[in-house]
Amino acid sequence: MSGTTKTFTLTDIGQRVDIALAAVYPELSRAQWQRLIKEGVVLVDGRPVKASFRLEAITPVVAHLPEVTETELLPEPIPLDIRYEDDDFLVINKAAGMVVHPAAGHERGTLVNAVLAHCPDLPGIGGEKRPGIVHRLDKETSGLIIVAKHDKALRHLQKQFKARTVSKSYLALVEGHIQPPQATIDAPIGRDPRQRKRMAVIRPGSSARSRAAQTVYTLLRSYDGFSLVECQPLTGRTHQIRVHLAFAGYPIIGDTVYGPRQPRLPLKRHFLHAAKLAILRPADNQPLQLEAELPEELQGILSQLEQ
């Protein structure tokens, strides 16, 4: 059996062995350690145990860690606009039209395929040689997206998103003169029961499932019949900003799913851009702040409105 054999000395007496192992070797999550223990490739003091086994003394542990396997995903040399990179993660300014992860109908040409080519020595996620998508952007949404290189970094970054300590700011051009100029849209979002491919605000008392969702918006500039707004999602629901702005009566320009089928401005994508991002780096817990300027096609629309 190929892989790597590692030896640990666990000193946390009274602790569960799976928790103790995740503490001394955080490259693997507790769930991954539980799976290895169940498979019998982890020997505690020379014998297999259950994950719930509690250490009774300073204990030697020998674990056979499987090697990282090649993924079926293919590396593709697609140009990437990388705004930050270290040994743990990348921040990429994604172009509109690029799908983040391969799926039915989009098996090639995705962000993941491009990252695999950019990082040929990728440590991998979950035992596979693939990047970890920390959060997602819709296909037609441009801007900053974080990609983890290994499990430890992925968990560190995901923990920040779960704790809502990540600051994300989006720019959106919407229909109408938005009122009030600053507000929080607090409306639960779930799968639209009438059109399952869409999301929707689910009203109280509905039988459809939903999750709490909050978006803070601020008016930046008014145009003739349009508003440029900055949006900060406090939660991370699918299509959240698009759904919330449409629910408030101000659909995003070019969003033919949640807005008019025929946009009033000549734009082949929706006007939504992930412009700012602030996180703590996994390596040293130091703050990192990044910005991505509006792409040319969106800046061109604003220039047209300013004339």
C-alpha cells in the first residue's frame, strides 16, 4: 500500500484520539482522521482503536497516510489574473464568463482547470490533487475569489467565512433610483419552489426551505434611471445579492434571471463585480486587503451613463 507512514507522540491525556491527532497534524481534518482510524491504518500504542478512544497516558501513534492521488480534472493553461499568492492560497480576479468548478456542461475551461496548470505541485485537498474553492462567484460575476492549495488553509479560510469575519464588497449597477440610500436587506433565501434552477426570497410561513440572508447596500452614485451601489453580503447564500436587490425592486442590470429579459443597457453579462476582499492569511493570521478594479465592459457602461 503506497503512502507515507508517520509517527506521533500524543500527550493530551483524557482527549479523544481523533481530536488529538487533528491538533498535532492539522493538515488533515478531524473527519479525515476519523476515516483513517475506521480504515484501521492508525495504530494507537500498537493496536487499532475507535476514534472515540481517550488517551490514558502519553501514547505513541503510527499512522499510514495515503498518498495524494491524481484527480480526473485536467490542467489547462488558461491565463489568470492573480492578485495574491503564497504557499497556502491564491486570490484571483476572475473574468466574467468563467465557471469556477467543472460541472455538467462545463467540464473544461474552468477556474479549477486553470489553477491546476498554474500550480503543478499543488498539495491538494481531501487526498486529491485539486484546489479548494473557499467561496464561489457566479459565472457572469467578475472579481476576487479565494482558492486554497491544501486542507489546512481551506479550513482556516472557511472558518473565517463561517464566523462572518471576512469582508467582501461588490459593485452593482441596478435599475431605478434606489431608496433608501443605505439599508440592510434581511430576507431568507431558498430554492424557488416554482423554478428550481432559481433562488428566491422565501416569505415567513412558506413550506419551502430557506436560510437567513442579509445584505448591506450603500448608494455610491445615481444616474438617469440607474444606481451604482456597493453591496456587502453578511451571509453567503447562492445568488444572494442578485436575489436581494431584485426583491427590493432594483434588479441588477444585465441579470436576465432575476431582472428584465431585455436589459436597457447594452451589456452581455450582469453588472456585478467582487471589488474588495479582506481576510486573515492562514500562515500568520495577518490581515490581507485586496481590490480589483471594474473590468473594461463595466467601466464602459458607467462612462456611457456619465456623458
